[in-house]
Amino acid sequence: MKGIKMGILMLLCCVQASSVWAQVVGVAAKVNGVEISNFRLERHFADYLLAQGRSVGAIRSPNVYKRFRKEALEQLIDKELLWQEAQKRGLNVDPVRVQTELKKLKAAFGSPENFARRLVQEGFDESSYTDYLRQELAAMMMLEALTPVSAPSAAEVERLYQLNVKQFERPELIQARHILLKVSTASDQESIAEVHKQITSLQQQLNQGADFAALARRYSQDSTAEQGGLLDDFQRGDMVPSFETAAFALLPGAISEPVLTQYGWHLIKLEQRHPSLTMPQQEAKELILRQLANEQINQARTATLVQLRADSEVVILSR
């Protein structure tokens, strides 16, 4: 239900002029003889894109535009099917509930005047928008009524937990900084030794109290230099062996001896160590239960919409 409410609010947040909506003519589809106008489709299309953090103007590819528009039309057809089914079954939305939702939406716009102004921009008046809101709520209620699902069994939850127990474990992680002075291990010994002198000089400055991050910003030849050499948290197996061995051997705040890898000479400072964690079994099973329930609901809803279409006459006119 939260998705419906958010979609309704985002629809009103679309910035479209009423004069633009007025130019949209024609029919996009027919559902059991009921027309879905291009006007209605374009309004829903803007809402559909906003729900994904997109806007019509940001889509550059004609193929992507057509795909999203087709998906929006399919969604609109599903809503019309559900609304028609709700009417057929005599499912009515409590007027008090509709008015309650309307009040919430008005409050979201700060004042009744702002709300009324936005309705006009979107091609509504309060009466037609109330009807729209009633249909949206009825469609959602109908979908919920048509897709009752039983709770996943404890045996199924236990089975999935045992199969995926490793997914509920987080390995030991560390956070470290490093300074890299590049030299290839394929270089001659003289070049390797020369860069070793340079890294040793930096090590001496650190031993005398220099700030590691400041030296990394000034001297490191790695892409992390601007961040003071700070690396993303990593686990065993993420780094080359010699770097990993040196890093995991450190205590927080300690700095390694110079370490040679195929990239060059490194100095490593351990910032934090995060011990391995295992999610408590009960918490893991509750997570599995929620995921299973959501999967069952989604599968049931998909099957319901497929059946509604099979029992209906749907003609798509807009391509």
C-alpha cells in the first residue's frame, strides 16, 4: 500500500503544464472495451519514471524510451483490470479512507492552494482526482484480495537456512591506508633498491611522528592518494598475498615495514579491524521468512494478473 501512496504523491510532483497534457489525444489501449487514453498513459508514464528516479527528459535513447513507455502501459492495463474486477465484485473503498489519504496528500504540499494548483497542472480537479485516488486504492485492495498466500513453513525456512548458512557470515575485515611508490618487480635490482630508499625515508618520517595521511597525499603514486591512502575495507583474498599478509599482521594504528608487490613498494597503516560476524540464527531465519513471503506474494500477484488478462480482451493501440 505504501507504494501506491508514494506513486500518487509522485504523480502530483511531476512538473508538467496543463497545456502540455491538453495536447495529448488518442487512445493507448482498450481493456474490455474501456479506453485508456494517451492522456492517461502519459500522465502515468511520468509517474512510472519518477518511481525509478528518472524523468522523460533524461532519456536519450529512443529504444529505452519505448521500453519504459511500454512497461508503463502494461502496468496501467493491470491497474484497469484490477479496477474492473473490483467493480465486478462490488469492492468499495471506504470514503473515509479516501478522504484521509486526500488530507495527507494536501498536507504534503503545504497548503490547499498549492495542492489545488498542482492538480490543475496535472489535468485534474479535486473531484476527478478523488476518483483517481479511489480507483488506485481499489486496485491495490483487489490485488491483495485475489492473492492470499499462506506463511512459509518452518521446515522450508530451516531448509533454506541450512543451504545458505554461509551467506549469514561476514568475514574479518580491515580498513587500512597505504603509500605506494611504484616500481616493477621486473625492473633491475638497482631501480628496486632506489625506490626502497625513498620508501624507507618516508618510513623514518613516520617514525618521527609525521602524519601518514598527509604523506600519502603528497607522495603516494596510487589512486587513493587524494584520500590520504585510505582503502575500502577488505578481507583476506582481496589483495595480493604480500600486501595482505603484512596488513592483517598489524595492530590498529601500527605501520608496516616496506612491502614489495608487483606494483611497487608500500607502507601500510592499519586503521581498524572488524572481526568476523555471524548473524544470529533467529535473525537469519526471520530474514529468510520475509524473503520467502515476498517471493510468494510476487508470484501469486503475477499469476493473478496473467489470469485476469487471459479472461479479458486487451487491445494495445499505442506502440
